Amino acid sequence: MIAREIESWLREVAERPQVIHLFGLRQTGKTTLMEAFRSQDYPDSLYYPLYDLVTLRRYEGQPDRWVLELEEALKQKSGERLQVFVDEVQKIPAFFQAIQGLYERYKGKIKFWIWGSSARPLKRQRAETLAGRSLSKVLWPLSQSEILQKQSRLPCLFDPHQLKRELQLEEPRDYNRFLSRVLQQTMLPEPHLLERLSEAQDLLQAYQATYLENEIRRENLVGDIGVFEQFLALAASEDTSVVNYSSKAKVLGISPHTVRTYYGILEDTFVCTPIPAYSRSLRVQISKSPKIYFIDTGFARFISGERGSPPEGSPSFGSLVEGFVMNEIIKQVEYNSLPWRLSYLRTKTGLEVDVILSQGSQKVAAEIKSTHRVTPQDWKPIQMLMDLDPDIQHGIIFSRQSAPLELAPRIYNFPIWNL
């Protein structure tokens, strides 16, 4: 089993009274992670796997029975905290109300750990009953640092002196093979661990069907599942692009409002993440639509109908690398609780910067390049933005180039094997 970065957070919050709530895309390994964590840290805890039909049938008609059982178990603890783990918690909506009541009555004496695979009901129920009573994290697909078992250096991004001390500038052996695998396969745990690409693609096909059935059709999120499936493929084919709602609406024969709603569904179900446009006034006209990143480049490429890996140097390959890097940034922001805000810049005059990271008043502008050799033309947009915005501290080029670290004054190279 691959160790997950979020495990350290689970142990950090273990002594706090709040309900611990884990979100995430289907098949990111929530059940595997939580079962391992429970058996190792709390082997005497109570466990309710609501995906099990017998367990589900026992409580779905009588949620008060569950409350009485927990209160009885609490009496047997003699002052020791009762640990309660619930998988697929959204299958019995009344459990959220029950957890709220037990939390208030026995605060500090009972600890709930809950998770599930149906994102929208989980988020809705948490907002309605557990607001202010829970701590939550998103479990994303595998990260590069988890797979390679190396610590990410991304948290050092705002400190050039720390980058100088900690970045590995020499490319690790077999890194190209690793990158090719994750770009065209997936970082979802189960298919990623398969050796044969064809077997991984079979799982991705089943995963896509399961997503459409369980997250979309059963939740009655859309009126026409066929049109939504077409939208999903179209959106995946334009991964890493600025959204044009009107053009997609014309292709699909629906309204721009519906397209916007569909993107909201993808965000709510953790399939993609929107990156907003840079909001600072720069005395230039900028694009205001968000950029959309599917949270797994391999999955996006699969549902768009593409197979294999595009040639290096092609726009498609550059887009894949951009999506991969942005996903790793998103994961590390979540797992390290980094107070970063992400945005991008595109002006009407053609100036583009892939991502601007803001940490309070500090800002870093970054470009993402898929090449082994970057040139001054690659960091020119960052320099232009620095001239427009004095708040930009320095620039970063994410690339596959090794040394040097400093490419130009206040422009630093960040080889992507350090993500």
C-alpha cells in the first residue's frame, strides 16, 4: 500500500473534539486509507461500513438504534474516548443529524471519523448539520511525492534561499518513464498500480460509467445524461484551457447557463478544479473566465477519447505537463494546509502567465514548461508581469531542466521532480 500524505494530518487532529470528514473523488483510496489508519491507531474502535448491505439494512430504517448502541458503548468506555468510523456515511442521511446530537451531548468523549464516495450529498449534509463541528480534507488521486516516496519541495516556493538548499537539480534516473506513465495512465490508485496499460484503461472505462451512474444519474443532477456525457468528453478534451461557456453551449445545443452548471457539478464531485483569473488591477484588460484543470490528467485524456502519449514538444504534451504540475500544486496546498490562493493571467494583448500564487501580500508568478531546456523567451511573461505588478516577489519556471537554479535575476528554475 502506498503511504498517503494525509495520514500525518489524521494523527494531528486525532485529539481534537471535532468530527473528521474526508472528501474526494471516487476511488482515490479513502476506504483503504481509513481502514488502515483505524486498524493501526484505533483497533478497538467501532466501524460501520454502510457499503455493506447487512450493516446498511440494520440502521437505515432505525437510525435511533445506532444512537442507542453508541451511547451504550460509551458507558462501557469508563471515561475513555469512543472512536467511531463510518464509511459511506451519506447512505443514511439521518446519521448526520445523529452525529450532530451526539457531538453536542458528549463533546470530547466521542470522536467521529466519516467519509464517503458521493460528493454532493456529503458536502450538503455537512453544511446543513456539521458546520463548525467538523474538520475536513480532500483526498486527491496519488501525488508524485507519494508514488516516488519523496518529500515535496513545493512548500519552499516563496523562499529562494530555501529552494537553493533543498531543490534536487539533477534529474532522477527513470523519471521520464515515471512521467510518461502518469500522463497517459492515471494517478488513481487502483489503475495506477496495474502494470498493463490496457488493464488500467479497462478500469478507467468502468470508473467513468460508475461516475455517471452514481454521481450524476442517481443524484438527478442533470436532465439529459447523454448531453452531460458529451459535455464531459468535450470538457476533458479542453483540459487546462480557459472556459468559453458560449462556444461549448453552441456545440452541445444547450444554454451557457447549463454549461456553467455542468462545470459546477464537476467541481462539486472533485473531477476538476477551477483556477480564477488574477483579480489585481493592472491597467490592462484581462480574461475573467476561470481556467479548468481536471484533477487527473490520465483520466481526462481517457474520457476525451485520446490514447497513448503525444509527442514531446507538441502542444498536447505541453498541456498534459501543465495539468500534471497544477494538480501537484493543488494536492500539496491541501495536504500541507498552505495558505495559498491560485490564479492565472491572460490579457487582451496576449500576455499569459500560467499561475500566480499568493500568500498574504507575497506573490510568486510561475510558468510551466514541458521541455528539458528553457530559454529567456519562456520567462519573459513573468518579467513583464513583474513590471506591471511590484507585489510579485520572484518568478518560477516549472520545467524538466536540471541546473542552474537561478535563470535570471529573481527568476528560478524548479525541476518538476521536486513537486
